[in-house]
Amino acid sequence: MLDLARRVHNHNFGIDPIVRSLLDTDFYKLLMAQTILRRHRDVAVTFGISNRTTRIRIADEVDAGALREQLDHARSLRLSRGEATWLRGNAFYGRRRILSADFIAWFEGFQLPEYHLEARDGQYELTFHGPWVETTMWEVPALAILNELRSRAVLRNLGKLDLQVLYARAMTRVWEKIERLRKLPDLSIADFGTRRRHGFLWQDWCVQAMDEGLGSKRFLGTSNCLIALRREVEAVGTNAHELPMVYAALAEDDAALARAPYDVLRDWQEDYEGNLLVVLPDTYGTTGFLAGAPDWLTDWTGIRIDSKDPIAGGEEAIAFWRSRGADPREKLAIFSDGLDIDTIERIHAHFHGRLRIGYGWGTLLTNDFRGLVPDGRLDPVSIVCKVTHADGRPTVKISDNPTKAQGPADAIARYKRVFGVGEQDAMAVVV
């Protein structure tokens, strides 16, 4: 195992760039990019960074020169021959060639596009504009760079012994969580923690700890393609909110807007030939989405419950499947929003035996240093990178949690009308 304290103390950019490969991204980005390349090659979009933890003035903590250096380094990366071979030859979800030869050929010639960066009132305005299939690839590396630069800024003045104690405490915290996970029957859990990780080396350690502590029957793998390749674990993921957000923005009228979330899934089902069939229903409200869902969605494998209270969301999924004549015990519910061990235990106790349960564990696996340095300076912050415009039109996200809503007020009002979204209960966003 790597001596993390020594590596951090002896940090050198030439040895430890934050993003060291185009595969240092989440698998769902590649899957979505393939659909975008096939169907929406000419759509132009803008992505932008937003810090939802507004009390943290990220531009005061992260040096702009260091940020540009890391962003420019990421732009210099190209897919290596060995990485392309892994994508071509590896089986994902038990299926080979899930990524087509055309997509991999495109990826071999890909480089991250240009960016715009400036500081405004203690926050960074970091945006990416261009073809959708190119700009989408900035989301994960941009967030990883910002989060790790913030960690490095805090750690820079710590001595080697301070660092050894810090990482020993953090490792103990992770291992204690793993020991509690071992007690859960029929556990299926994966690492979803790339975007807001403490650092690449720490995420890599967490994956090794999960793999050793839980075993391959309970630890399903990691969303991070590079770590999956190096540690020989499964790469996992499906799709995200940006697909319905762009499809909806491109809709020409209210009727097309109402169809957009289902059009996404019809295209996805066709592109992946009946594989990777997990619905993400909350972009414009889970309740309305399920009420209007076409019959063919009943046959999909499962649902990802992301922004709704997990118990309420799971119960709503059970009611939906029962209303459509399906047995919930044969369906999969993946919980992924702000999970930590207490929440996982609560969900498991409530739903075990009633659903097939999976967990996508993110920030509080790969970045839980809460309280380990004074003033919470290593506590994770909720930084997101979202698509904001598509072909010049603003994108909108309603979510089941209005705290996560995005878009101009008039557009949000229209979307709520079209999708029948009523009053919503706001929940605090921790990560």
C-alpha cells in the first residue's frame, strides 16, 4: 500500500498531476458521450462550475495559477494505446464491445477543449463551451482538480508526522465504515466518489480498502475508469441528468418538452441493446415522471433514487412497480445521494427483502476528512459542474429537492407547469 503521508509531503507536480489520464473519469461519461456522438454530434452546449457551499470562498483557497496549470495539463492528455486496448477488449457489465469501434476511434483523437476561467466575489467562474460530446468530458476532471487543489492548499503546511496522523485517522474512519457494511446482508455497493474526492491517491486507497474489506461479491467496483483498469475491478455507471436536460432544452414546444425525458431513455435502450437499463427519474420530479412513464419502462432493470428522501423514493418505486404488475423484489433500486454509513444502514434495514438494493457511495467515502483538521478546512464542499445552455437555450433541472434546482426563474416555472410539479420540500445539500 502507498505511503500517502510521504507522497503528499514530497508532492511534485511532475509525479502527481491531479488528472493523469483521460480515463481518470467516471464510466457514465463514456457511455453518455457515445450516445451524444451518435445522435447529437452538432449540438453546442455550455457547462459551468457552481459551488453550492457558498460560505466557502473557493477562489480565496485555490490559487488561480495552480488551477490553470492543472487544467492545461488535463488538456495535454491523450488516450494511450494500452487504455484504448482496455476499452476495446474489456467486458463491461458482462458484455464486450459495449463501446463501439467508432466511439473508441473518436476518443483516441480526443483532447479536452478550451475553458474560460475568472474569479468573481470569491468564487471561480469556470465554463466550457463547444460541441456537447467534447464539453461533457470536462465535468469530472474539472471537479476533481478543484477539490484536490483545495485539499493540497490545506495540507501544504503540514509536517510529515501531522500528515501521517491525519491519514491514519482517515483510514481508520473508512475501515470502521467498512466493518459496519460487512454486517449488512446481500450488500451491493460501488464507489461513485471521483468528482468530489480528496485526491486521486486517496480514492485509489479507498477502492483497495473496499475491495479487500468487502470482497467482489459485495463491492461491485468503481465508477473511475482508470482505477478500475489498474486495480482490476469493475467499471460501473449508466447515465446522468445532463441527457434529459439537453433533450428538454432542445424541445420545440410543450408537448415535445413533456416527451423529452422518455425520448432520452428510448434512445438509450436502443443504443445499449437492452443493457444498462436503470432509470434516473428525478430531473423534473420523480412523481410526475413515474405517473407518465410508458409501459415499456416497467421492464427496465431498476431505478436510481438520487434527490428524494431515500425512504420515500424507495416506497414510491415499489408502488410504481406494483401498479404496473411487476414484482418489486425482482427490481433494482440504486441509492446514491449524499450517502454515508448511517444512511446506508437505515435504507438497508427498511428495504432489505423488498427490493434488490444497490448503493453508489460518493463523497463521504472518498472525501470524509470532516473534523480532522481545525475549522473544518478539509470538510467536503458541494461543487457541481452542470450543463447550463444547449444551442443557446438555457437548461433546467427541477429535481426532487428544490435546493438543487437550476435555470432561469421563468424557465423553471414553465417546466414545473409542463411536468406537473407542485410544492416540494427542500432538504439540505451536504455534498
